[in-house]
Amino acid sequence: VSQSRYKRVGRKNFVGLQYRLYYCMDLETDQSQEISFFKNKAIGNSSFVASGVGLHYIHDSRDNVQNAYSGYYLEVAYNPFFKFMGSTQSWYNLRIDGRMYKNFSIHSQKVLASRIMVEHAAGTIPYMIMPQFGRYFTTRGFVQGRYRGITFMSVESEFRTSIWKILGGVVFANVNTVSEPDGKFTYFNPGAGAGLRFCINKSQRTNIRI
């Protein structure tokens, strides 16, 4: 469950509160007791509750929320989950999400979109909702939850271009990492790909993506 309430500050800034609730029970793994990290050491390996009210700040100067050609987006979110709020463990999560959009043509779409995300958690963090690959629409090419750690970092860029009438194309690349148990970043995982976009509403820039 996630519910937010924001107040506009100026034309492009928003501040507010967000309540988040994670409730998981009867978690299982098909690995044996002898080899399973999840059964033996993972926090919240059978059930857990994470409940908390966080502070959020958003700056949004994008020209279109669904499919921006220009502008910037910055979100800073601090979400504490403490026992007095109903959580089974006490911990917090801090996330910073920055995006930039630049169109290199005034007659058609030739947009470079870039994104940097950093997510960090501290305290007694339930294993299932640690910072991880694939959350918040990051790390294309990797299954969500494949890698987890107390700190996650991602850098992504894609180039979108018009091809013919309603048909467009995109190429993208990203590199992502999570911290090791000692807090260091050892492995950096790259990803890349391409796709097609079919515009179904030109005024709102709504696309079907393949």
C-alpha cells in the first residue's frame, strides 16, 4: 500500500508525505535448510510488516509527464519504518532519482533521456524489500530482485527517435550495482537493448512499446 499527499511550492516543486505499508506472510523457498541463506539468515524470512510515513520532495520541469522531450525531474524520498509505526523491524530507506531530457531536433523527436538513481537503506532491513535491481522501472535486462544490497546505484541513458509516421525507435544502455556485505561496490552489471514505439495519441505522446 502506498498513499501520497503533496503540496505545490512554486511552479515546479512539490513537498509532501507518503505512507507505505508492506505486509508479507508465509514466505517460503524451495532450497534446502542446509544451503538456503533465505531460511537461515535473511531478515523477515517467514513474515514481516513494514509501516511508515516518509518525507518526499519532487522537482518536475518536464514538458510531458508520460513522454518528456525536455526538462528535468528530481525526487528525494526518505521513508522510515519504525516499530512504533507498526513495523516488525526498525529501519529507513533513502532514495534519490534524477532524470534529464534533451531534444536535439525542433521538427521531430530525437531525445536523449538520462537517469541516475541511488537507493540506500540502514537498520534491520527485511530481505524482500532491500534496495535491489528492477525496482522503480530500473535495470532493464535484469530480473527484479536478482541482486540486493544496502545500497543500489543505477545509471541509464536512452535515445528516442522518430522513424516513420507513428513508428519510433529507441536504443538504451545502463550500468547497475549493489553494495557487497562490507559496503563496497565490486560488481558493475551492464545492460543494453533496443525497441520500437508506436504512437497511439500524438497530442498526449502516448506510445505502445515493444
